[in-house]
Amino acid sequence: MEKSNLPLAGIRILDLTTSYAGPFCTMFLADMGADIVKIEEPKKGDDSRYWGPPFFKGVSPWFLSTNRNKRSISLNIREPRGLDILKALVQKTDVFVTSLATKALEKLGLSYENLRALNPELIYCSITGFGHTGPYKYRPCYDLISEGIGGVMGVTGDNDHPEKVGTAAGDILAAHQACFAIVSCLYRRTFTGLGDFIDVCLVDSIVSFVTPRVVSYLSTGELPRPDANRSSPIAVYQPLQTKDGYLNMGIGNDRIWERVCKLLELEELLEVEAYKTNESRKIHRSEIVARLEEVLRTRDTRYWFEHLSENGVPCGPINYLDSVVEDPHIRSREMIFDLKDEELGMVPQVGPPWKLAETRAKSHKAPPRVGEHDGEVYGEWLDMQPEDLERLRKSEIIR
């Protein structure tokens, strides 16, 4: 990938992560131009390589979705020689990102204090389930666990039946927050020369995600429950039935309320005293919804989306993924694209959710095979020769 004009060009990042949160974080940094060297266990590699079915030509789509633009090296860090090589690589990097559990990092001697002694300017980012402090710090955790403990499942669902968010929310949120912290620390290091330790965890990320609900509870003592969108502070902020499905609508202020009533030819609702303010509309939400749906059920969702949104009403369809990937706006924003892999052919991808005006167009590289770049990276970073690599292979330190 051409990186000379990308914001993180020249930044070396050592990626000792697996599963989803860590790889998602480093993929975004790679998209911004950083040189990501992904360290994988020689025999099988990243756990997410095997998440399925479904599989795409024998490879997990979960792995393919979060590992583009990286170079992979194999390294057995459970062996002393492999651990020594890892520490040598740390001395050559700007950022070290790991998703190893706290206990594993301590056992291997890979704490921030130990690695900072090797590289005083190192930015060390650890992404775990529960973090490095607190009574749960040694406990195992996945996204599902974080969503439950962090509270988002406690406000998601219907009829008091908690539901998981339909994606890896804890992982992806933690990845975004880790990216923000890493780039912030890189910026400060430019002026101070100081590295730092970044402790990001899935549970904290979920708690942050439900910030408005937490603050509302702490302020009022009113405990929200899973209630299918009915507890929003906005009077009508939910899916409404149409002729062929549902239309999400957000009536966030009195101007939008007036607009909706006029566009749906329900001007008489504007004269009802009980509907004059958001606070009073919330009290009468169910009867207002019933009136709106009487009209909305006369036409299909697409009609109402075009008619209302083009006239200033925040609304939209509830797309299944087949509609998402074909949506003309999403396509125009280059959020869906394909990259070419020599063995797999064209590999579908979701693009980064930012656009840069002053950065020239770039091509993306497909997710790597385990150890695909052993010779390249070990040669560049540690000046290893082919005979050195062969000895490591025979010792099962690399693939």
C-alpha cells in the first residue's frame, strides 16, 4: 500500500493481538499509514482465522474483516528465544499493542515497566476485557460478557428480555478508543519524547457507550430497562410501522414535530395542548404513535423515507445487511469495497469511516497469511539473514 502521504507514515507498530478488538485497532492505524507487523503463533495464528462458519473460500470473514494492510510474522513467544526476539523487536518499534491477558503479560515479563526499560519512548497499549486494575483484572472476558457487565444489554431488547447488540460492540468500541489514545500519545511524544502505558478494556468501553443512560440514572434514580426504544428522552424516537415494514423516525424538537404533522397532513395535532412540548408528548407518546402510524401504514417505507427526509424530517429505513451493502449513499461513501488477494480473489471489505481531503488515493493489501512476511520483517528490523531464519524454523520459533 502506498503510504508516503498518509498521516501515520513512518510509524512502526508491533501488533501482538488476536481475536477482534486489537486487530480492529491496528487495522485502522494501518489504514492511516502505520507499518503494522502482526505477530502470530507459528502453528495456527490469530484465533479469529478459525471463527466460522460461514467461511469465505476456507477463511473466516471475521479475520478478513480486520487484518488488511498488515504484515504477518510468526513467533513463538512461549520459548525463551522467541521472547528474546520479541523484546528485540520492541526496541525497534514506536507502538506496542497487545491483547494478551494481564496474567499472561506478567508471566512472560512483558509488563510496561519491563518493555519501557528496553525502549523509553515506547507507547504501550494493552487491550483486555477488564483492564489492569480492579477486582476482575485476572478474569476472562469476551464481548458478550462486557456487554452484560457494562450495561448495554440492560437497556437493549424488549419486555425486560436483555439482548446483545448485533455486532462485536465491546471489541469495536475498545478498538476505536485505543486508536484515539495511541494517536494522542504519539502526538505528545513528538514534543516531549515521552512514551506511555495505555490501558483500554472492553468493559470500560461499554460503560462509556451507555454514558447518557448511566448519567440519567444517577441523576434521577429512575432505572431504565430493555423496552424496545420507548425510554428515549425524545418523545417519538423509534421505529414506526409503514405499509411494508418500519421507518425509524426521530422527532427531536418542536420544529420537527410541526414539520411531521404538516407532511403527514395531521395539522390538527398541532392544536392539541397536550402535544405542544416534548415533555408532554412523551406522556402521550403511545397515542401520538398510533396517529402517526395510521398515516404511515398507507404507503411503503421507501416512499416515506424520500418524502419526509427530503423535507427535513430525520428518518430512515431499517436495513438488513443486503440492503446496507447496496445502499447508494453508503456505496458513494466508499464504505464497501473489494481488495485483491492472490489466492482468494476479490475479498469484500468495509472501508474506514473517515475521508481525508489532502491524502491521495491508496490501494489496500489483503490480510496476510501466518508468517507471510517473516523474511521481510526480520531482515528489515533485526538484520536477520536466510540462514538465521532457517535455524529459527528448525527450532520451531517461527513457522
